[in-house]
Amino acid sequence: MYKGGQMIPEEKSAAVAKALREAFDVTAPDEIRQIPNGTFNKVQVFRIMVRGTPYLLRVILRTEDPTCHFTCMGAAAEAGLAPRVRYTNVEDRVSVTDFVQGVIPFPRSEALVRVPRLLRALQALPAFPGRAGHLNTSCTFLLQKGPVVDGLLQRCRTMGVLPQDQMDELLARHAQLASVYAPREAEMAPCHNDLFKPDNMLFDGQRVWLVDWEAAFQNDRYADLAAAANMIVTSDADEDIYLREFFGQPPDPYHRARFFLMQQVAHIFYTMAFLILQSGGQPIDWSEPAPDYEEFQRRFWAGDVKLDETPAKIAYGRVHWERLLRDVQSPRYEESLRIVSGRKV
């Protein structure tokens, strides 16, 4: 038990004490406060104070090896893209980094320029480790082939959350995109892979920091680009700015097509993840209209919506599903399929 009444999990007490001793030569923090971590209770996050300076302590309760996580986080920190790393221990699954206090709201007009520039800097780093042996929790998971993805699709089909005709449409669009959007070595780059959450892009008033690197690995560069864009790109003009800042020049038709198709993969992924798998079997009233996509994403970006309750998860899944249905009916969808399928791997 530390000052302030906060409790480190008993099985991690010795590991945390070692971290504090090696990082700061203290046996306990001056203050400690747990930071809510949504539904992901297998990781506990604390803001600690040591000699008047705040730091972030992460305690991983899962059993998988965090080597990839810590390696990617360290590389990003060395490049000034993530907070400075003060301590990591793979065996203990504990890390300590500088604490960044984000400014809320992070204006979307600022993010439209700053976020793609940050992603361009991230993807210019030396290659991250691959994800062999660990679950890919980004939307590109759906582009893999094999029994794991097949099992997920079958589970979604049998749960009955979507009406049958809509489930058929979702699976058909998945099959279409998976057949066209082939992985290309030239498009692989260091990726954060968890940028659908605004909390992982912290603006301190001067610069943007990427935090929470558990999902990071070498991935298709459009995965991060599409996930962040869903929250901050609201028009064709916004997309022009966003992609120009990322590529450092006006994007060509192939760039635009691949970006647009990855957005559709993301819409399917978040429909499955939140509307189907995290709805808790709660019946959905399909007679009620879905929230407006742009308004929901605006509120999500501003922190007015949190995905820690079932109704919010269902709403999040529904807005992605409705946006997918709209986008696949647009001329741009067929044109993007044509352009990407015509590019040799």
C-alpha cells in the first residue's frame, strides 16, 4: 500500500519496488493514482510522483512477452515521438515513462496537420519487430488468411447481432477487400496500431506524443493513417491536407485508393469488434437510427464519448457499419478497387 491508498497488485509489488529503486533510487513514490484504463483490466496504469515529478507506471498482468511492446516504445521515445522511457523489465512486465498531460480538446484543425506529420516520422524509423506469435489487434488482422480469421467470421455469423442480409453484406465486403488489398512489402512500416483511440495521441500544447505501445509492430502503413483519419478527417478538403502532410506531397491516385480501402477495412473491423463482439449479446433496436458518424467521431475525439459502456460500444459499431454501407455504394469504392487490384505486388 502506498500513500494515497492506491494498491499495486500484490503479485507485482516486488517488481514495482525494483523498478522504483533502479529508476529513481526510492522505495515508494510520493504519490500514486490509478488512471482508468477502459475495459482493458489486464494492464494497470498509474500516475506516480517522485521528487515532485510525475511519471507513468504501467503494470502488465497478462502473460505474453512484452519485448515487442518495449522495443517499439523505446525506439519511438528515442526519436522524440513517445515520452522518455525511464525503466522497462520484460520479465516483470513493468515500465516507467515520463508523464504527459494532454491538452483537451486537441483541436481537430491542429490534429489534421500534426498527426500525419507524426505518423510520417514514426514510419521513417528503422523497421519494428513483426507480430509473430502475438495477436494482431489492428484492422489488418482481417486481411490475414487462416483458421483464426475464419473462426472470427464464423462466430460473427452465428451470433445473430446483425440481421442476416446485413451480415451477408459485411462478409461479402470483407471477402472482396481481402482479395484485392494484398500486403506489399513496400507498404510495411513501423506502426502504433492503436490510434482509433484519441487518448493515445496526447497534445501537450506544443507537440503530439504517441502513448500506449502494446499493439505496435511492423504493419501496413495505411492502418494507422486510416484509424486516426476516421476521427479527424471530415471532408475531401480535410483529406487533401491530411494525406499531403503524411506523404510530404500531393498523394497520387494509388495512395488515395489504398487509403480509402483501408478505411473500409477499419469500418468492418470496428463493426465486428464493437457492434458484434463487445455488445454483450444485448439486443439492438434497429428501428432507432444510428448516431450521425461525423458528430459521434467529433464527440469521441473531444473526450465526450468513452467506449467503456455497452451502449457506447454499440453506437460506435453502428456508426462504422453505416459509414461502410455508404462508402461501398460510392463510385470511389469501385474505382479504388480497380486501382489497387491493378498494382503489381
